[in-house]
Amino acid sequence: MRWTPGRALLASALAYAGVTLWFGRDVLLRLDSAVVNDAGDPLLNSAILAWNARSVPWTDAWFNFPIFFPARNALTFSEHLLGLWPVSTPLYWLTRNALVSYNLTLLLTFPLCGIAMYVLVYRLTGRAAAAFIAGLAFAFAPYRMAHLPHVQVLAVFWMPLAVLGLHEYRNTGRYRWLALFAGAWLLQGAANGYLLVFFSIAVALWVTWFLVLQRRWRDVAAVAVALAIAMVPLAPILYRYVAVHHANAFGRDLEEIRVFSADAAALACAHQRLFVWGWLRVGCKTEGEMFPGVALTVLCAMGVVLLSRRAQPGAIAAPTRGMRWSRAVLAAMTVAYLAAAISVAVAGPWRVDWGPLRLSASTFARPFSIALACAIAWLLLTNYAREAVRRASPAAFYGGCAVAAWLLALGPDPAFLGTHVLRAAPYSWLMNVPGIDSLRVPARFWTIAVFCLSVLAGLATTEVLRNRPRLARAVIVAALAAGILADGWMPAFALADAYAVPAPASLAGRVVLELPLGILERDARATFRAVTGGWTAVNGYSGYEPPYYPIFRATSHEQNPILLEMLQQFGPLLVVVTKRAPGLMAMVRGRAGDPIEQTAESAVFRLGSRAAASPPVAIGPRLDIARITGSCNDDLFRDMVDGNFATRWECGPQTDDRTLTIELPTLTRVAAVVQGLGSYPGDFPRHLRIQTSADGARWEDAWDAPVYVQTMAASMADPRRMPVTATFTPRAARWVRLQQVGRDPVMYWSIAELAVHAPAR
């Protein structure tokens, strides 16, 4: 049978689908009762996809995802996944089942990624076998198996189509290819918020390599215009996200970003459920499993060697004397600084004084960074690099882009086995761009590297198969396919029950609180039930949570009825309590009476609305603070009075009594203490005691109670600063003492800004 392009594509698609069906065979048996991997992110994502199918995007109703009541715009707390609409929504309309449509969408990402990569590489090489191997490498990469809970990370099939549009526009100049690029870029950015940024950086590198360095300025302008047009549908969504995140002070601190950065050694970290390589766990961190696969690595290395042999560096002008000297100096500097870095790693810091000349090395990172920069500069001056630029070599671009993506995946402080190795990291430069600080997982840059390595694998396969007999080509392709599949092979996708018992249908159209609240898996299930059942949930599970949600979590854990009182001020409420929590059941029954409905697992209670708490008491001007003393971290006291709500004083988990004493300049009348929580809404004191003194010897009680209601009021009125205000009867004082006497083994007692106020005039 003669293999036409169409038949080759169909055969490849069937192969990708067959492998997917084998991996997902257990999923197909439980499409409507389970999700892949766990009941956390998959349930949230299945709820979002169902919400997208039932709502009109861009409308206020769409943004008001029905969780985290009484918050608004809850969809902006996570990714909206709108780029998956063309796949997931028809499935939902056909099945009317959120779980079935989600599971099928997740499974479809594998053959769709393979087919999209096949089409791209076939257009680049004209070789069906090379395209098949590239598609297989992209669809079943080991990295993808580590992200089965994240359908947005798996849904990267728009990316090859966008790059296909760029290549074909460059080759033909036809605007229909530019339209393909713009549309696919739009859908990829809408499917995965990380790739909206990370893939755009890859596109910028592509434009630089294939257009700017070739001085094709008209094409550069055309791509820029296409991107601007593609951005128009995203602009109102991005604006809403930015506005809501700013209003709620959402963001990721530097330490959190470091935690989710990959380790440089994680190229040898494979997902533990891989059949062949699950034992390989070097440099592993959360979401940092970057094992590319042995077969893919060997294939790309062979391709680089074969392509370098075909290169013709003699076709460019001979290097000038100055360039030769520059290369020699850079090579010498690379060797010298690399030797210095290795010496520090082996023997520790050192210094040598030779008269006026001093040589020293105190850290590994500084000399290694200089050595790496010199090595890159030397490489760029070689004849091979200059010839690759002249030809706009695809292999050089995709290899270089993979390396760049790997470096960016290391985050702002690149480390090798936990040891800091680079002084100036590319990702730290990227963090100067507004909005990048909301992306907490730099390690997901490895998605771009997987894409580039898959393209490079297709180019390498073309070289490996060149001028070989048909039988040899068939054997080589079979061996490559077996090796790639072995690297990413899993026995089967793991499953988790989606939910134990459906909630009563009588909840539809109501505001519903499910207790206990604050347990991640239960909140994820409550989120899913609210969307599929048609009610608004107080519970929520998302990338961000409202500033007041830690209050709800704490009061639920304590079985404190103040939780119900706070919610009743927003209107009538239905409360669903599991019968496995008798303490919570008694708490709700004591306030609501007998349940209005019961199932084998839970009881439903109705609570009426309650008048809102009285408005906060007016307070007077802020008083100067002469000195602060306390029981811990005195070096952080200055952070409480620096005017910056992003810095804080903290005293560790609330497991012991902790004290702060504020000294005022003079004896004066005081009436309130304000603790601004800023970016740390969960770190409010669980029980606060305030005392005042005029002479520093005799103390008078001013406040002795939890601050749940005050924290809730602060989160609603000013979520960016969260000024938790404790007011008391005005009295003369020079010293004010705060004691945290509550208990929480996890959350800290933190204060971003501290103020003492006089009575209102």
C-alpha cells in the first residue's frame, strides 16, 4: 500500500489514539464517577469546563463562578480554561455530564497534541516517519504524565498549530497562515494562563531568530499586528483578572515562587508512577519533574551531531582577527572561572594575595555565572553559530529555545541539588514584567522545552533516516517509537472517586454551606456539586481564595457558631452537614433546629437572614509609636511601621502565648488597635487580649475575645490592607500590650502594619 500524506496522518492519529485508550482504559470504564489522579484540581477543572459550556463567556454572570460566597468574580481566582471550549463544550452538550465531558477532554489532549505536532513537523521536513516520532514524543512525554491533574498543562495542542502558522507565513507570505497563528495563539493562551506568558516569550524568540536576524521587518510588523488583533478578545478577561487580583492583593511571594521552581538536576527526576523510570528521583521538587526521556535525549543528540556535519560554516566570511582574539579570550575566561567555581565546590572559599594582586572565590554561583556567560558568548561567535543564524536553522532555534526554557524553569534562584548556582537568573529579569509575580510555577516553562525537543526530535529523525533502505527505516522508526513510549509508559492512569453521594436537588438556586469547610478535597467536591447542581457555594477550591476564607476555615475547625452568624448577615442559608461530624451537627442544630431534609450521609438545615453587625465604631487619629518590644523576632518590628503591607512581623504558628508591647511617646488617650494583615489574611490572631497601662506596672484589660467578626469586616471593606480593628472604651495609657492566646498549629500570627488610635473627636 502506498503511504499518501493523508493515510500517514490517519495511521499516526490512530496510533496516538490507541496508546491513549490503553493508558485511559480504566477511565473509560468510570467516565461518570471518577476523575484522573485525584479529587482536587480535576474536580475544579471539570466544574469550570461545565460552567463554560453553560454560561456566556465575557459576561458578568460568567465571571461569577458560584463558589466562595459572598465573593464576586470567583472565576478570576483560577484559570478560566476558555481555550478548551471547542473541545469540552460540544462533549458537554452531547453528554450533559460534567465528569464525562471532562474525562473525555483530558484523554483527547493526548492524540490532539500528537496530531498537531505531526502536522507541524511534516510541514517542516516532508517526512511522515519524522512527524510520527515527533508527535509521539510530544503527546506521551514523561513530563505530561506528571501533570495528569492539570488538564490545562496537558492541553497544549494549539501551540504546534500556532508555530505552524508562523513557519508557513514566513515561507509563503500568505495571511491565512498568519490567521492560523493568531487564532491558535489566542486559544492556547486562553487554555493555559501560564502559556499565555511562557509561549508568548517563545514566540518572541521565534520572531527574533527567523525574522529579526534575517531583517524581514515587514513580516515582523505583520506578526505584531496579528498578535494585537488576537489579544482583543482576551483584553476584557485580562482586565477583569488584573482588577480583581489587585483589589484582593492576590499575588505570589518570592519564597513560594522558589518552591515551585525546578532544580537544575531535575532532568534526572522522573514521575514516580512511570513504569521504567519511576525510580529515577534526582533533584525532585514540586512540579519539577523534568525527565525528558532517554530515547528523546539520545535522538536529539544524534540529530545535533548529524546536522552539524551537514553544516557549512565555510560558506560565511572568515572571522576577523579581532573575532578570533575575542573567541580565545572568552574560551580562556570560561576555563578559568569554571575552575574557580569547581574549586569552591570542592575546597570551599579561598583567597590568594600576590602583592597588589588578589584572587578570591567565596561562592560557587558567581564564578560559575561568569563562566556560563563567557561560554555562551564564545558559542555565539563560532562559525557554526554564525552559519546557523545566516540559514535561520530550525534545528539551532529549537535546540537553543529548549535550553532557554530549561533555564527559565529554574526560577529566580537557579539551584543544582539545592545549591545556588547562578547569580543572575533569566527568570529574575522576567519578574520585572508586571503580572509575572502571579505565576507561582516557573517549572512549567519545561512545557516549552518539551515542545522544542519534540520538534528537534522530528528534525533529528529526518537526518537519522536519510539515505537508508526502506527496511532499515522501518526498524529505526519502530525502535525509536518503542523507546519513546517506554520512557513515558504508565501502567494506567490512576483514578479518584469524584464524589460519594450527590447532594439533594432541593439546594438548587440557594446559597449553601457544606460542613466541614476548609478540607481541600471536600471543598473541591463542594465546588463541583455547586456548579453541577445549580446553587452557590460558600465553600470553594481554587488557585486563590477570598481574604476572609481563612476565617471560615478556622471557625469551621473550631466548630464555632460565629461562622453561621457571619454568613446569615448576607441572607438566608442552607447548611449541609455530614453525619460524620457530630460536633458540627450539634452546632448547627443548636442554631437552626431540626434538619429540613436528610440523606444517609448528611442533613440539611435552613437558617434565616440576620441583621448585619453594627457598623464599626469611629476611631480617631493614629498615634505615634515610640518603641515596640515583644516575645519574638525583634528584628522584624520595623516591618510593622514601614508603611508597606507586603512586609510583616511574624511570630510563628499560634501554638504558644505571644506578646507585643507598644510604648507611646507620652501618656495619651487610646481607643483602638489596628492590625493590618496585608498580604497575610490567614495570619490573624485566633484570640486576642489587649491591655493598657499608664505607668508600665499596672495593667487594665481592654479586649479579650476572638477577632473573627472584625477580620471578616476588614476583608470585605479593604481586602488589600485588611485592617483588623479592635475598639475598646477610651482610656489614658502610655503602654498597650497585645497577647495572642489562641491556638492554630499551622497559621502564624503576622502583622503587616500596626497602629494605635486615639478616640474619635
